[in-house]
Amino acid sequence: MMNFKKCIALGAMLFGVSTAATAEVIPVYQISEASGTFLQTTLTHDIYRYSADTQLNDLVVTDQQGNRLPYRIAAPSVQSSEQTNFTPVRFFPVAVGTAPETLLVLSSASIRLDDNQISVSAVKADKEELQNQSAPTDFFVVDLSDLRTRADKLAVLWPINEQHQYLEVDVSGTNDMTNWSPITKTTLVQLSKEGERLTRNKITLNLSERQYAYLKLKFTRGNEQLQLTQVQVENTDTIANAPTSDVWQISGELADEQKSALYSINGGAKVQTAAWEFERDDIAPVSNVSINLGAVMYGDSIKVFSRNTEKQPWNLVHQGIWFNAQVGDTWQQSDAINVYNNSDTQWRIELNELVRTTAKPQLTFTRQPEILQFIANNAAPYNIAIDTQVAPGNQQTTTQIFAQLVNGKDIQWSQSNATELKPNLNSFARHGMPISWKTILFWAIMIGAVGVLIWVAVRLMGQMKN
């Protein structure tokens, strides 16, 4: 019986050794030079290439001797924001052949006596009767004479239709309605399909206060029967510095299955489509995804799918209309799609099948970077590492301990730069650890030990029978 107990103890010891052998702390980033006790560094999506947990429960911070240091992961502080103000301004069309003196009359002020107040106010009237209503519109005049601020941009609205999807406009300014100075030339866009819109209707001016009293909008494309419905001056003020978003792109390949994945979701028909599939090597939670179609004109339906593994069915993330259009010399596209902290590694987009041979789309992911804050002990270099044996809830426990250590203290965080050590991805649990000679030797010893245990057990059972 004593020998049997010894065998059990030996087995428990070997199991403990195996557990310790499979757990490994692998440094990913290193902070070699840092001064101060309270340090912080920025974590981008790259850390999620190594982590096996979307909450980074397997992240640890160690010093030169391998001691684990208390830390927390926090959102970046918003140090600034932008505030945009819109000021409606008066505008009026000018017919072909209108004389400059008529423009002065159109922009002049008339006097009106208020009925309920003993006061006189100046009111500007369009006085369209002074113009030849049968003549086509030559240009539009925007009245800035009452504006008491600078003019960063001019926002223009007009009815959306096929004839006026693209407008090219020359902008000039004047103070006397006679001598016009060129300001800029640009292209405006308003596209609409099935409830989705692409609007690029702002003209960059960058005018100082009272630089010009009037602006001329001369439309060289799309001017026939064009009617403007609203003109506003837009000014944007920066209150502080906003944190920079974490943005990266991945390329994909044409999918083997060129029929819509929707049929497997809703049991519909297998509709032909142009599909591309993408695979991320990280599991960072992303907030937005955008599709880069390069120099391919597009204004049609799009479907976006994601999943975590090939064995899972595709999950429909977004369905709608996507625009990719050339506006002047630049390409503009629809606003990014909100995907609500999606960590899936596999993605699929489906476009109209007509662009299958011309488009080579890329996916652009966006998220807010995170800040790693830790308490140093003057034992640099410090390693930001991944523990290959994930501890569920480790992040919450670490945050609680950290909060107790800094509670009530006025802390000034010192920003430090971390250098990526670029370890082999195959060394991490999520990517699958390779079989090294050390692993083979270890398991050979384990199998031999188990064989010895079985042999001893058989002998003990034989002795008990005798």
C-alpha cells in the first residue's frame, strides 16, 4: 500500500511539472529606458496579434528579474474636441447678361418701418423683378456682408437628382460687385440610392473676417436648371487635442464561393455576386470598418459578413449602399460602418458582380487605442508580455489591485515608448505552438513515467493476489 501511495505522489508531481512546463511568459514589447514610478505606453491593435483573449486577460508586465508589476488598461483621455458652427447666409441667382449695377441693387438694403416698434431696420430683398427671369442662371451670389466671423467652409445644398449629382464650381470674391478675385475650384457631390447617400457639399474657403463681402459661385458642370436650397458658412474650432485613432488595412482574395452568403442565413436564392474574403491576424475589438475600392467607380449594394472560424456560418454585419466616387482630384467614399467592437478574424464583402474583375478591395479597421499604465520599480527594462496560460478574470483582478495602490494619490503619468520585440507568432497559444525538441523530450519523459506507473500498479495488484 505504501508503494501505491508513492506512485500517486509521483504522478501528482509529474502533473504539476507538466502544468508548469506548458505555461510560458513571452515578452512582446520592451521599455528599455524609463524614468519615474508611474509609467504609461500606448497599446495598438498589434498586441492582439499575440493575445488569445479580447480582454487581454493574458497580458502581464514584468521587470528585469521577471517580477510581475501591477498595471491597468485604460481608455485614452480625450484632451480635445472640435466644435462646428453653421451660419445661414443669403444668396440669389444671377441671370445671364445681368449688369454689375443691377447686382449692387440686388444686394442693397431697403428700409422697413416695423409696425409694433418705433425703429427702423435694414432688410435685404432679392428684388428678382430686376432680373430677366427668362434668361438662364449665370452664377449665384452669396452675401457675406453681414458676417462678423471668418469663413472656413461654405456648405451648399441642392435637390438631389441624376442631372445634378456632380457639380463643378469656381468660387471668387469681391467687395464692389465689379472686381472678382479667384478663391478656389472644386467638385461637389450628392449621390442617393435606396436611402443611402454620399454627400460632399462643402467648399473650403479659409477666409478671414470681412475679407470679401460677396462670393460668386460659377457652376461649370451641372449648372443647367440648378437651384440651390441652402447656403451656410461652416466654422470649426478645435477645443483640445483628440486621441489619434488606431487604423490599419488588410487585403483579401476573391472568394471561392461567388454566390451570396445570405442564402445560408435566410434560406433565399443563391444570388450571383462579387465576393472577397479577408483574414485578420489579430483579435482587436474594432469599432468601424471601411471598404477601400481604389479608383473604381461604385454606387451600388454591399453586404459585409464576419465570423471567428471557418466552421462557423457567416454573420451579416451590414447591408446597404456603398459609394466610391471621384470628387475633383480625390476619391471619396461612404462613411465607415459601425461594427460595435467586433473581434472576428474572418471577413467577407459582397459587391455587384460587375466589378469582380476590376476591383481589388481592402478593408480598413478603426478603433481607439488603449493606454497601459503600470507601477515601475526602477528595475528596467520592463517587458509587456503574454502569459500563454490564460487566467480568466485576470484583468479585473489586476485592475482592482492597481486601483487600491493609486487610490487618493495625485499621479503624473510619464509617457514611455515601447519597442516591439517581434516574437514568433507560432509561439502563442492562439496561433498554435510548434513542436520543439524540448516539447518532444518532455512528453517522452511523461509517457515513460506513465508507463512506469502502470508497470508498478500491475506488480502491486499481482502481489495483492498472491
